[in-house]
Amino acid sequence: MHWLWVLLIGLVIGAVAKFVMPGKDPGGFIVTILIGIAGSLVGTWLGRTIGLYQEGQSAGFIMSVVGALLLLGIYHLIRRRQVNP
């Protein structure tokens, strides 16, 4: 049941990040789930780095979306460089 919850939250966070970030984003719902899950991991790491979270705590919704937005921003930068050499 835990993994189903992780997939659902990943989908929601990935969808919010794709909605907020302008431009064409990659993939369908599976990529959206992966972006959401990875964004949560990045948000947790970033939050611990700047002192928002202690060891054992995970990122909240907003920080997870921030992490997903960072990943989408990096994707857009790499994609732009590949298209415009």
C-alpha cells in the first residue's frame, strides 16, 4: 500500500510541477510520476542542506514541488542546448 501512495503523490507533485513550469515537458504519466518522486528526493536533500529538515524527515508538498521544478528547469536547459548548438 505504501508504494501505491508513493506513486499517487509522485503523480500529483509531477503534475503540479509540469503545470507551473512553462514549456513542453517530457513524457506521459509515468515520466510525471518519476519527476514527482525525484523532485521529492531533491526537495528533501535541499531542505536538509539548508537546515529546514532534520535527519529522518522528508520534504513536504511545497518543497517537493520545488525539487520537481528544479529538475524540470535543468531538463529545459539541457534540451535548449541540444536544440540550439
